[in-house]
Amino acid sequence: MRFRPLVTTALALVCVVVLAGCDLRFSLGFGTGSDGSFDGDELTVPVLYAHGAKGGVTSQRITAASADGGDLSIDITENDVSGVAPVTQSATWTAVAAATLLTGARPDTAYTFGLDARIDTPGAGAVTAVGVLALYYGTEVQPGVALAGGVTPFGTVSPVAGLPEQVSAAIEAGGIDTILVPAGQRIAVDADGAAVDLDQLAATGGMTIAEVADVASAYAVMTGEDLPEAAFPTPAASPTPLPSATEGSESLADTPGSEAIAAAVDDARARADTALAATVDDARAVPARAALARAQALREAGDEAGALSAAVAAADLAAVAAASAVSVEDAMASATATRAAAAELLATWAQNPPDTLDAADLALEGIGAAAEAYALAGYTGSALAEQPASDDADDGDLEGGRTASALASSSLATAQASIDRRDVADDGAGALDRDADLDGLASLLRRAAIAASDAYDARAGDGPVAADDLAALRSRALAASRDDLAALAGDDGSWLAVAIATLSFARSTPPLLAQSRVRVPDGVDPAVAVQQRIAVGDEYAVRAVEALADAGAAVPLVRGALADATATAVASPTPGASTVYATPFLRARVLAFAAGVERD
């Protein structure tokens, strides 16, 4: 198998945030204990940060102790009375989730993250992930090496602001020889908007700068040891050509459900064509037409599952393009009907859990689409409830509500098409591990999603989401329906809870990363760094899919989502393009967990 999943000292700390979960009853499988559990393990990593024009250096003590079959917990402490910043909480949760998903570890751990200063930046995410990985593998973090950068759920080191200020602070503090920065940020913008060559700045203090694209590369420098090659092979430096989970996709032509998938492609394309015909502003139709072209290209390449993913995206985008022509009254009526129908579909899934990996592959898509339809319909009701009957109102809630209604209706159609294919998918392959703690997995992903959406809201405020910001609209709708969806999922570790949590985490990541996007200095071409992050996202998702193939499953839908993600990213390799890998990666890793493919 070619599989690369990435990667108690007493202290008077004033503020403590405790985020405890429920029933995470399993052991890590590795760590320093003889049984693979943690036993009071601790290490310290340096953390660079910046507030405006001032940078700083602090330390973070990370401890991981066995929870003895109890709940996973994360305690974040800061030596500041104002509390832990939401973005810091989110970065920590994403780091733990990434390390857990990338390694295949089973979180049965009580983590503590202690900081000596208040930081309000995602920039500690990458070093936190490296620290957790070092505890996993029992390695030491070398002195004199610091890492600045955020982290994504699939292991890329994401760009952060304030690097010149952080390097200057490291020079002043002393004790640091090497600073690792996100790929493409050797030249970065300072607080005044000026481009700064970090190499030249660091040299004035006798330090060196090195760029890293993923957590595994950062780990190798910070610990002096490579992560196991069998599990962490180096990804391609460029996405040309990218490895593809659909290589040999002709072998999928005879898998159960292949004809149903082809029919679903036709249905989604027909929905897109119908909506485009009702669009009055052709400029709004451009993204939908691009997705249709992508679906056609994937179909011609023999990848029907990839074509389905692209066609569903086209149907969603076409529905959005036509939303402005829908009256407020009709949008409300549609949302009301959609929410009721979505609840019925979720109930059907609850009564018919998957029996195989291939059936679980379909469940992740179908439940996710139904949950999103339910949430978007609810958002529509909130946004349009007090709107005037006139459609002339120039109001963000009005446009956002009509867009949400259109997306909800499109998602419902996708959910219905998925449940119609359920009987065929049940004939698929791949054994599920009946001992897998789905409740624990759902809890981890759900809380990571909560932290991400809370961090987004802390910066975005309570105002309406722009109607054309579909990522933020979806994330906010899911957050608003969180309690209702949890009630529908129940508390018995069902696939509903897992699928909804997977969708929520995947949807909450892109808007937060977009919100934290940093300015690229004039004259600097970000293409190489963007390609590196795309290549990392593709590689780790491919590794997860290959692990499922080794377990005997075809998982065509997660393969299709990956193929479409790669086609999307390669077609538009702009900053943030790699976030399209959140959905296929998370789905693949959740399926791998359910199959127990790493636990031996």
C-alpha cells in the first residue's frame, strides 16, 4: 500500500478553556506507553506571534496523558485574563484533528496546551500539530528551531500574517537559529505594507529561514528525524502531473452502482441546464458553466464519479445563478418544504445504516447533502422571515436568503438521488470495523467544526453573509442548525452524527482560511507555493483512498470528489485553491477509521 497520511509542569496560568467531548473510548495505538497510550508525556515548542506592528516569542507546553478510556479533552491555557482567542482555539482543534486523522490515531487523550502569552492568530497551528506528532512518536523537538504557520485538516502549512514582525522578535529574544515559514512566504508584507525579505532580515540576527509546505517536512526539521517513510512519503513538489486516485478508473466501470452514478450525472446536469435557462444575469452563470465543462471533461476521461461531483457542483451554482429571479414568497415556501423533506431523508438514513465501506461512502454523500439542505432551508427562514413582500429590497439578508433557498433545494435533489442509489450501494465491498467508535470520531470533528465557525464569527461579526460567498453561507447555516441536526442524529454513535460532523468540519475550514488569507507582496509570484499545497492535498487524499482500496472497497464517490477537487485546483491554482481537498480528504479518512485500516 502506498499511503501517506501526514503527518506536568505547575504553572500559574490565569485563564483556562476546557473543551471536553463525550465517549471517546479507544486508545491511540501509539505513544510512549507500553500499550500505546500516553503517560504524562510533555514537550515545549517555541511560538512566534504578532499583534499589529509588534512581534513576540513565547513557549507552548504540550502535554498528552491517557484518558483511560474516557473523553478526549483539550485544555488551552494562556497567561492572560482576557481569555483564549477564538482563532487560537480553532487552530489548536484543527492541529489535533489533523494529527489524529493524518496518522490514523484513535484519540483517547487528555491534551493541555499552555501558552505564556495571549496570541490571536492561527499562526501557532502548524507548530502545535508538529508537537502532537512528536508526542505520538516519542521524539524530541530540537532547540533553536521555530515554526510559524497555520495548519489545515489535511496537513498543509498555511500562510500567516506578521512574519517580519515575528522574525524581528526572534532576533531580539535570541536562542533561535532557524525559522520555518510557510512555502511562498520568504518575502512577506510587514505591518506597514512593505515587502520584506525574511532571509535578509534573519541574517542580521545570525538566523536562517526555510520554507515548508506540509507538517511532515516541518517535523523533520524540528525533530531531526523523518516520520516513517511507509506512512509519510514525500509528496510531489508540483501538481503537474498530480497523482490521481482515479488512475485505472476503468476498473471501476463494473463496480456496483456504476450505471446509477452515470444516471445521476445526467440528472445533475439536467438540473443545472434548467436553472441556467432561468438565469437573467449571464455573468452569474459563468461558474456553473465552468463546472459543467469540468463534468464533461471528467466523463470523457472515463471518470463518471468525478463527473458526478462536478455536475452536482454545477447544479448548485446554477441554482444560485437563478436565485435572484425567485420571489421572496416562493423562496420561503420552497425552504419550508425542503426542510421537511430533508428531515425525512435523515430519518430514513438513521433507520438504514451502511453495512459496507461502499455503502458508507454513499451515506457520507447522502446524509451530508440532506443535512446541508436542512440547514440552508432553516437559514432561509431566518433571513427572509421579516423581509417585505417586495423583491426590490436592497438587503443582504434578502439576497442571502434567496441564495440559501436555492442551494437548499439543489442539495435536497442531490440527497434524494443518493438515497435512491442506496440499494445498489449495499452490494458494494469493504468491511466495516464494528468496534470503531463512531461517536468518538463524530465528537472530535464536531467540536473542531464548532471552534472553526466560532473563530470565523468572532472576526466576521453578526452581519449577513454576502450572497456570493457560498462557503461562508454554508458554514453559517450549518452552525445555526447545529443543535437541531444533533437532535436528529441522536446520541448513539450513528452514521448520521459522523456524516454531519464530517460535513460541518469540511465546510467550516475554507471560509476561516479565506478570512485569514494574507497579502502577496507586489512582484512575488505565489504559483510555486500554491502548487506545492495543491500537491500535498492531493497526495494525502490519494493515500487515504488507496488505504480503502487495500481494504477491498471501490468508494467511487470519495474517488470522484478527489478527482473533481484536483481538476478544480489545477484549473485555478490561486491562493486558497487547496481548500477543495478538505471534503475528499475528510471523507476518506473517516471511511478509513470506520474500516480500522490502520489499527493493526
